[in-house]
Amino acid sequence: MKSHLGLTVVAAILSLSMLLSACAPAATPPPPTAAPVVQPTAVPPTVAPTAVPPTVAPTKVPPTAVPTAAPKVYVLVPKNLGNPYFDTANKGAQAAAKELGVTVNYQGSATADATQEIQLLNSLIAQKVSGLAVSANDSDALMPVGKAAMAAGIPVVSWDAAIAPGGRTVHINQAEAQGIADVQIKMALDLTGPNGGKIAILSAAATAPNQNEWIALMKKDLAKPENAKLTLVDTVYGNDDDTKSYSEAQGLFKKYPDLKVIIAPTTVGIAASARAVQDGKLVGKVFVTGLGTPNQMRDYVKSGASPEFALWNPSDLGYLAIYTLNAIATGKIKGQPGDKFTAGKLGDYTINPDGTILLGQPTIFNKDNIDSFNF
């Protein structure tokens, strides 16, 4: 009974408490605590970036071209055109040109004439060619024009027949002059036999310096005791013209019926004289010797009109002339005595104290060896 009454009292108290709580005004929530004010860190003003110019590919500058030297143009000048000896020399000159990578023009006058040759050389100087290789018709007459060429910066070499010193840088001797004289007198003595006999000389132009030098030396040889049985009866000039040389040979036959030998130190003269012997039915009676080329003399050797003759190789002479000229023109040598250079297949050469270069010694051609040569 007491327990039931106590439970009733407790329930009543709880009910009253709940009623009072419902009627009380809502409690005001405490104001929110203000967050501390933080001063913003000053940000430096934004600076507009400097505009970077777009990368431009560098313009390619072409490399500076090294100026290429103009190709050398040389001129090989013979005494005259239409001469087999000089034509053969030109073949050698052209072979040298091919090896050296240069141009060689072959220009000459129609006849062996110093005045025409001088006119040609003046024209070539005006054309400013790179160099001149000249066979002189007159040693002294060509000296001034050779000197003028050198003054214009054009090197000059003479070959076969020299321009006088002062008109050329170097002269190329085909063989030693004394050697050329000696071999021709020796051949004349071989052909006359031990009893000797009358001989005559049929030369080229009377002004040809090489011919005159050889003739002078042959006359000295004839004064030697071993040549005492040879008698020089005449010297005539065919001017390196076939017709005139042929006519001069016929004149010698008529003037000297007992003539034994004609010495012709010229390729035109020797062939014309040998033909005159054949045409005159004089083979075995008159013999011709001197300087010639195998191809032009082959038939005359085999017929007996010219049993033997001599010569250096004119092709090698033309070849050496161009190699020498090129060595001077390109500055490899100055063209002074003692200068050394290499001339292709011919080997090494040295300029002699007298300003000359010697090609070599002459060869004697006869029926035993002539078919071994082709020039």
C-alpha cells in the first residue's frame, strides 16, 4: 500500500517537471565567438610579363665562295703550221694539257716567217692568254715581243728554236746542240764510207737560230782529223717548205754530180730531199740524212734513199714545253737556274745555269729499229 503510494507521488513530480520545462522560454544561445581578423598579406602588383619576341630561325648565310682560278689557256706556237714535226710536238702538248687540266691551243703562221709570227704573238698578248710556248723563226727579232708578253704577266718559254735571252723565261733544248751536230756528221761519214766524199747541207730558214747553231758546230766537226775526208761543198735553204726544199735538192744534184750526201737538219727538208733522190733514180748514189720523224721517213729508209737519220722525240718536246710553262705560270717555279720540277712521265728536270732545259740525246733510226716507233 505504501509502495503503491510512493510510485504515485514520484510520477506526479516527474509530470509537473515536464510541464514546467515546456512552458519556459527557449534559452538564448551564446553569441558565436568572432574569428580573429587576419590582415591579408600584401601581394605585389602583377607585372605584365615582358613580351618575348618569337624565336626566328636564323637566316642561313651561304658560305663565302672561294674564288676559283680561271682555267689556264696556253698557246703552243710552231714556226709554221702543216709541218709534221711540229704536228707531232702538238700531240705531246695535248697529252700534257689533259694531264694538267689546262687548255693548249695550237696556233701558228702558214709559212715560217718571223714577221707573221710576231703579229700572231702580239694578238695573243692582247687576248691575255695564260702562257706562250714558242719555236722562234728568228731569235733576235722575237725578243722584243717576248719581252712585251712577260711585261704583261704572260710567261714565255721557247722550244725547238730559242728566243734570245730577255724575250723568254726558259728555253727547252730538244737535245744538246753539240750532240745534234756530232750525230749528223757521224751519219754522213757512215754513208760516204771510208773514202769520204762531197756533202751538202739543206737547211730550213736562213734565220732559224737552231739550224744556224747546228750548222756552225757541224763545220767545226768537219775540221777534226777523223772527218777530214768529208768535204762540205754547199749550204742551201728550203725555208721549211716542201716544194722549195725539193727544188733545192734537185739543184744540188745538178750542180754537184758527184755529191754523196745531203744533210738536212729539218723534217721538211729531209723528206723532200729523200723524195728527190727517189724520183731522180739516184738511190745508192746520193744518200740523205739529218733530222726527221719515223713515220715520214719510213719508206725512204726502206728504199735506201735515206738509210739512217736521227731525232729526239718531238712529242716529248711538246709535252715538256707545256709542263715547263705550267710550272712557271702556276708559281711552282720562277724559271730561274737551279729550279727543279717534275714533268709527268718524263720525270724530274732542273733549269741549267744558262736558263735552258735539256730534253735528252737524239736517237738514230734505221731499218733495224724504225718500225718500233710511231710518230
